[in-house]
Amino acid sequence: MKPARFEYHAPETLAQCLALLAEHGDESAVLAGGQSLLPLMRFRLAQPAHLISLRGLGGPLERIERRGGSLYIGARVTYTAVQRSAEVREGCPGLPRSIELIATPAVRTRGTVCGNLCQADPASELPAVALLLEARMHLHSAEGTRVVAAADFFQGPYMTARRGNELLVAVEFPVRPATERFAIREITRLRGGFPMSGVAVALTPGAGSALESVAVACFGVHSQQLRLHAVEQVLRQRGRTPAALQAAGEALDAAIHPHSDPFASEAYRRSATRTLLERVLAEACAQPSNPP
Amino acid sequence: MNNCTPAGALWTASDAAQRDEEPDLGQTDPFVYNADGVALLTGKGAYIADLRLPGMLDAAFARSPIARGRIRAIDRAAALAAEGVHFVATGADIRDAVARTLPRASMVLHASEHAPEQFNLPSYHLLPPDALHYEGEALAVVVAADRYLAEDAVEMLEIDCEEQVPVLDPEASLSPGCEQLFEDVPGNMALEGRFGSKDEAGSLFDSAHLVLERRYRMNRSGNPPLEALGVVAQYENRRLTVWSTIQRPQILRIALADILGIPASRVRVIAPQNIGGGFGWKSPMYRETAVIAWLAMKLGRPVRWIEDRTEALKKGVHERDQIWDMKAAFDADGKLLGLQSEVIADVGSVLVDMYGLLPARMSATLPFPYDIPWMRTHLRCAITNKAPMGVNRPAGRMPAVWAIERLMDDAAQRLNLSPAQIRMRNFVQKFPYTSPLGAVLSDSDYLGTMRKLLDVFQFEDRRGQARQLRAQGKRIGVGLAACVEVCRPLCSFGGALFYNQPQYAAVTLRMYPDGSVSIMSGDAPQGQMRHTTMAKITARELGCDLEAIEVYTGDTLLSPVTNSNTDVTSVCAIAARRLRRKVIGVAAHLLKVEPVNEHFDCRRGQLTYTPDGRTLSFREIAWSAIMRPFLLPDGATPDLQETAYLEAPYAPTSFAAHAAMVEVDEAIGKIRILSYGFVGDCGKVLNPKGLATAITAGIATGISNTTHEAYIYDENGQLVTSNLKDYAMLTAGEMPLELIIDHHDTPTAATVYGHKRTITEGVPAGVAPAIANAIIDAFGGAVDLTEIPLFPGALWALGRKAAQSAEAPQ
Amino acid sequence: MAETTARRTIPISMLVNGCRHHLAVDPRHTLADLLRDQLGLTGLHLGCEQGVCGACTVHIDGEPVVSCLTLAVEAQDVAIRTVEDLAQDGALSALQQAFLAHGAFQCGYCTPGFLMVGQHLLDQGLATDRDAVREGLSGNICRCTGYEPIIDAILSVAQQEPRA
């Protein structure tokens, strides 16, 4: 399980990095934390000819910055750094809460949020959270920069809008309103393993069972993470009544196409995801306010 | 009566001397010995991958990508030309060089011609020259400067195979008309055995109050350790030295000598001082080991192979994987009158040695703790295109215990008895007891052990609580299980007739002129604190200074022939007591007194003649005996050493009662174990701390085998669970919220201290049915749970089925 | 066999257990292999090489990482600490002593990883209760102890020592 050979590059400036990406493009892989990439390379499922390491790049790439109404998480920022950031815990608490579910403590020391998003594993939590919280991806290349909304960034299993010559320099998460609640639940076979089903929700409760605003996303139950607009519509219009939850569950069922594998059948995933939907809604509504 | 003790007493009455003072094996400083203790904490353990020899090369194996087929051609040109590559070998090369086929090449690998059962072991070569039998089977090897380069070259091998449809279902494999997978295994049946009552059942089933016909299945799973295999081989001056993570070094030595055609006197096998867990998985002589040894001989340089996790999971050995079709007759009071079991074991393909048949055979002959007047078991081992089966702790027991303990609960439910009642009604009460399968149960108190469990776990109270909680809509239940553990399975039940391997324990103690002592054991411990145990026992029984003891394990050059999993504790005690008598003999002569044992006190390297208080140090005694034998009587030999062999007079059996309280989240199919209780019969507790740890680990393994670990093949025979994310192992957060561990001991007369050594081995077997019975109770008996491992999807489906049926939870 | 060509190696400098090392590393070699093979620090062990079992855990700049998923070349200018560094001046650390006292290991293969993760929990004051410790150990697998003695050992130290 040793990785294959590659040409290693450690650019010292962003410009150098982008030049390397321009030159080697699809034959290269970007190495941030490596916690997704290294296992693939060890199984020799990925054999990039060039590895472009971000370790020499400082500045905004290794920072979390609050600017305007958003949090910018640089390409090199680790899961642990996000978990510990007071700014993120205050401005976007769903993110550290979701990160808690990822892998193991040691993997979180090195793995990065941007790396996770670029990996776009259909079972991962963060792409769902990015969809939910309407994150924006800041992509740089030698030719210029562009910003891609999360909804347009994830294009399929392990597929994103990032072109071979681009680097995801930062992901931008709009700061959440103080009234918003967030909940995420998943089912894994082992703690930190890839989820067999997962649902995340961000909502602002209204009076009684009404919901002022609600966003729902799922992961692990479709060829990619999904923002569940039909579910949201039902809940926004009808609140959290039993009948509305039933309709929401049906809308969820219609939206997803889970696979069957030796660990879980399609029927199980469908049913379990509906259960998780009800539970995250209940959990979010029961929260008093954004915890610090 | 034990029918496998060879001529000559291995056990004498004088060995079982008085047991006044307990040997301190754990109350204070449990980890005396560095190989067991401080070295492991400070990163100074000596495992196989830590061994460095000058000029050592690394090997990597190319493995079959298909479950069944034939090799058409292997083009090695590119691989040979790759950087750092020294050698490439295929099955064709090895078949020419090592013409012997296995397992017949070595009698230690092959079942005995005296075996009463019908068996056919498939023949194979060290690397397949032609037919491929399972995905992951090694088919070529590259030797290079390091593992990275070796793996690069493996990828460059051009392997052309012709693929065939694999046979993956054991019942299909055994059915007439199925393609035969090996020339010498007709009907794909590697073993057929019929065990049990000679007389017919007569009207037993016809007239019974209740006849239950049930199928219980435990799928492919196991107990692979954290450290995979490793081999380093060196050939110099006609001598072959092989370092190997093998649990049975002496057996491996004989096998290698036979296979490679060199005298055993020139083969030395050394198990590293530290092995990262074995659990039986490191018992077989894997083909790769012999290939590496052959390469070292061929290349004249040391060659190493360190197995990675994917290889370990694919190559095997796998275990469990048995189908039990039981037909049981009960009377109205729940007495089990008769049991007929049809067992099919899926033993995979190229069995590395006859150990591949051991789990199934043990399963079929395992005594249950119940007095069953009539019992027959028909066992068939089916060959399929999967990795070979082999012993994984608790070898062979899990599927059998799964079946019987589920059966007892199923019967209890139908007869409206509690799970405790039905077991108590059926437990063997008079010992020794000979089961219809031939096994002898001895020195036990099943009723007492179970009563203690029911008491410490507050079983009936919890059962009531669970019922009340269920009425409030919670899914909580409790369950029980009981299981016998046999301590010398290979010897018992005519097993010695089947295996061409010695079953005795053996150890050599040698005292040096300065009074220090070395203990040389053929055992290769993998974390059982054996070094500490042997050192402390010897210090206590011999009376030498603990600090002056050195323990050598796993080196065939130093130790007498022995097998693994033997009663090292007892044989050490016996050897130490005999050596003590020799020491006393010399001292008595020097002091000019009679050598009366009771007149001498030995401790910490000092001998005292108690009648008059004169003392001699062990140093003085040893120096006289070895260096100045003229001080001794004529004919005395100038040595102070003792080799003891031990075959227990009969196979001790131990027992454990298990209880679980489980909460089920049926909507997502996950469980939480709220509380787990275990009361075991340890015979005699020698090392309380080590015992508690080992029992906890056994419970963890049991849970892991119930809900996490499974070897799953897809329809093409590809192993889906070929990495540690998919072959999931239990983590710290999934242990029961509460553990209640206690003991109720009945000492056995078959060991020196009365200890029942393998109480810890059998623990996982009771865990699966205890948890399953609790899950069923959580549904008020409405689910039909007969198959494990139980993933969330499967548990959810069971719950759905129960909800859809008419029954409501109690 | 082809001649061993001079492979491109990258010079790096790192601090390991307080000693500075200047090394030329093959970029595809993992930190685990570097520490074990080049520096002889064989305390860390390889159990899965995919970051699941935690037996290869070391500290980089005071934080636990799985060295099997870290390229050696990425460890430029960091401070690495391995299990060999826990005992100081021949004296076992409090955690190591607690492992002895609680029977928290058997075969020892996973032990260095648990010690590094456990030490980190203690250093950060995270070993507050049993559940917190279980959570902290979620990335370490043991086959020989059932985890409970390890949790006992870590908690016993947390309860002895004042918070760092």
C-alpha cells in the first residue's frame, strides 16, 4: 500500500502554484492536508504524475478571516483550526458541529475544509453543509479568479466545477443570523466512518410549528449531496405539523436515489434518511439559540 | 478418558504438590518482564517490522484479481527492468524448484491417516502455476531494494488470466452437479464428519412436546490482529533462519524443512519477542512464508515481507462462516431431549493447512453446557472461491454457540419459559459428564455460575424494567447466553487422531553457574503476558531470584518442540519444581544431609536448611554442580536443567454466563448496549488485572463480530471489505455503557494451580447470542434474528418485518 | 535489474524529539516510514496505512497526526514528538505508569498510538469524563484490551494532575 511515484512541487507563492497548475493541470493533484488524497494514493486508485503541495503558501490560505458578512476559510485551514476558531463558532456554528463528525481527531489535525470540498465524496458532510449554508468557492488560476456558488460547484460523485488549472483558494461561508439553528445527523457503521445516510438542516423557527426559514441538505444517499428544495417548500409553507412532516418525507423520498450496497439497502437508506430528517428538525427547533 | 497421552508419564502425582502460597502474578506489578511491559510503553518493542539485517531486500506479492480462473501468461520483462528489482518469481518457477505439493509435503500440515472422518484437502503449490482459486491469492513475487520499488514492479507485471465463474455459495458448492473446484476434492467437500449418539433417535422427535426446526447462520468474520504477518528469511552457511510472526514456531520449522527439502537441524524459526496479536490468525503456515524462505535461499540475501492491511484481509485466514440447521426436541418443561444438527462450513479454497478444517471440526464437536441425552451432528466443509478458513479466536466456537444459545431462547419463547429457566433446567449438573459427541465436561458448576450472573446483573429486575419501558414505547430488552470453553481442543474428542501435531506443552529451564536461570519456551506469545507469567511462576516454584531470570520464547533453536495454545503456566511450574528438587539434591549433598524436600526453603536465590538454619546461595550450589562436579557423588551429571513436557491428564473445560441489556433504535437499525454482564469460571485466578483486561477485550471482539466485522464478497467473488473502513472494527465509543465482570471458580485438577487457562479465549462466543437475545426481547420476541453479523440495514429490516406482522410489543 | 538511478530527493529539516535532523527524503515516502526506517524510531506501528487504526500516531507541533497519511517531505520545519520521547531521564511519564498500573495494554502494538493521543488529551485538558475520553480515542483501535483499561489509565492521570 505504498504510493506510486510522482513529481513533487512545493511552490512558495500563489503565482508559482497557479503556474504549476496551468502547466500540469489534470495530471496533477493538489496536496493540502492529504487526508483524502493519501489513502487514494496508497490504494493506487489515484496516481497523479505531479503533486503540488500548498505547504509553502501562507497568507490568506492559512487563515480564517471575517470580511463583510462572510467567513473566508483558506485552502490550508485544517478541520481542527475551524473547530477551535471562535469566529467560526460564533458566525457559522454549523460548520464546526459538522466537522466533529468527520473521521478521527488525528485526521482532523491535518485534513482541510477546502480539500474535503474538492474531493466531493458523495457521502461527505461538508459539501452538504456548503449547499445548505450557500457557501461560495473562490477559485484562482493563472488566468484570473472566479467565484462559484456551492449549488454550481458540486457536479457529481467526485466531480466539481474546479478546472484542472484552478486552485480553491478559499471557501466563503456567509455569517449566519443569530436566530438560526443548525442540526446535523448521520448514520455510520463506525465512528468517523463514511455515512450511509445524513441530513443537515439550518432553520429559524417561527411561532408554534411554523418555520420562518428552513434549508435542508442530505449526503450519502444520492450520487452527490443535495439541497432539498422541495422538502424546504413543504416545511416553509406548512411548518412542522405531522402532516407536513409526512409530506416532507415524501418529497425527500422523491428527490433522492440512494444506492444499495452490502452494508445498506436502498430501502433502508430511504427510510433512515426520513427518520434523520425528522430528528434534525426536532433537534434544531429544540435549540434555544446559537450556542457560542 | 484422554486417549492421546503418549506412553510415559507426563503427569505424576508429585507434580501436583500442595498449593499453599499463591504465586503473585498480578496483584503487584503485573508487568514484571520487559518484553511484556516497559519496552512496549517506550517504543522499544521488538516486532517483526523492526528487524533490520544488512543487505535485506523487500518482497511484494502480486495477487489474483479474480476469484476463479487460470493464468495464461505472466510477462515479467518490464518488472525485471524496473529500478531496484532483484528478482521476480511466478508459480511456474516455484513449481520447478519446489516440486512438492502441499499440504502433503509436510505431515504437520496434513491431516492424519488415522482421522476417523472423511476428508480431502486440496493440493496446491507455493504459488499457483495455473489455476487461481480466490481473489487476493498470491500468484507472483517481486524482490526489490525496498517495498515501494517492489510494489511499483508488481504493477508492471503483465498478468493474463482467463476468468471463470466462481462458486461462492457453500450449499451450491456441495450440491451434485456443481463444478469441482479442485481435482482432489470430489464434490467440493473437504471434510465430512458424523459425530454423536450411535443409537437412532427412535420416536424421540415424533413424541416430543415441541420440535423446533431452525436455521442459524454466522457469516464470514474473524478476529484479525492489528499487526499483520511478517517474515524475514536469511540463508547462510547452509542454515536457514526465518523470523516469522508465527504462533507455532516449532511446527513451522518442521514444515519449512520438509517443503524446502533441508534437514530440520539446519532450520531455525524465530518468532519475534513481540508480536502484535495473534488470535489464531497467525497459527497457519501461510504459503507466503515458505516463498520468502525459498527466495532467501535462492538469492543468498535476507528477504523480508511485511504484509499490509489489504493483503491481510484478502489473503485470510477467515473464520466463522457456518450454517447450522438444527432440529431439536423439547418436553413441555423445556428439557432438551434430542438435537440433530446439519452443519455446513464454508472453508474457502486453498486451505493453508489442515488448520483450515479445525474451526469447523471444533464447532461440530464442541460440548454444550446442556445435558442432551441424544445428539448428532453432521458436518460438511464446502470448498468455495473465497479466502481459506483458519482458526480465529475463539476457534470454531462462535457459530456453534450462536446456534445453541439462539435455539434455547427460541424454545423458551415457545414454551413460555424465561431464558434463565430453560438453561437452568438443562445445565449439566454432575461432573465429569460425557457428551454424546465424546467431549468430557469436568470440574464445573454451571448452575452456580449462572446464578451468580443473574444476581450480579440483576437480570430478573432488569427484565421487568425492560418490559415496563417497552410498554412506554422504548425498545429495550435483556438477553442471556452461556458457553463452555474447552482448553485443549486439539487433544480432546479424538482430535489427536486427526492432527499430525503434538499437543503437549514444553519448557526448558537452565541454571547457570552463577545461579541465574533461563526459561526457554517454544511458545510464541502475542501479548498474553507470558514472559511475566513464566518468570514469576519459576521464581516462586524454584525459589530463584526473579531478577536473575531471562525468558526466551519462540526460538526453535533454544526450546523443546511444542505446540501453541498450551498450558505454559503448568509446565513451567512442573519444570521449576523438578529443578528445585535437583537443586536441593546438590545442596543436601554439600551440606551432608538427607534431601528431604520439606527441610529446605528456597527463595530469592537463597536456600535454607531449616532444621539448623544453614544457608547456601543458588550461586554456590550451581557453581559446585556445574563447575566442580567432583564435589558431587559419583555418576552425578554436571548440570542443573530440566525440560518438562505436559499433556494434561484430561482436557479442562471452563464456562461463562453472559447477559446484555440493549436499547434498539429501530428506525435506523442501531443498538446501544446499556449494560453487559459476564461471570466466568476461571478455575483459579492467577493474574486478576490481566484477566479483567482479557475478558473486556473478548467482550469487545464479541460485539465487533456481532455488528461490525464481516468479510463480504460480491457476486464476482471480490472482497468488498478489503480495507479497515469497510472491515469495521469496534472502537472505544461503542463498548457497553456499563460492564459487570465477575467470576465463580471451580478449580480443575488438570492443571497445576487449578486455573482454566482459556477462559478468556471463549469470551466472544457468548457475546453474540446474548446481544441478539436482548434485541429480540427488545421487540417483545417479534423479530426473527437468526443471522449475524447484523448491520443497521438488516436490523432495520427485521424491525420493519416485526412491525408489519400482527404482533404488538409487550 | 536496472541500475538504481539517483532519485530526486528533497532536503528537509525537522525537529524530532528535540533533535534537529537534516535529511534527504524521497517525496513519496511517508513520515511513518521515515521515522521508522531512517531514524530508527520504531515505536510507531503500521496497522492499516489508511489512517483508521491510529497505531502510527505521532505529534506534529503538539497535535496528533497519523504519520501514515503524512508525507515526510511535508514535515519541513515542524517539531515531531514520538512515543520514545514520553519517558524523560529514564523515568516513565505519568500516563505510561498509569498504563502499567491499569493493565492498559497486552500485545503493545496499538499502545504507542494510544499514548500519544492520550497524552494530547491530557495536555489539552480534554480528558474530563469517560465519554470525552472515548470520543478522543475514536481514532485508535485496540484488539487486546477492550479499551476500558486505557480509559481508566487516562482518567486516572487527569484526576491526579492539575490542568496544564
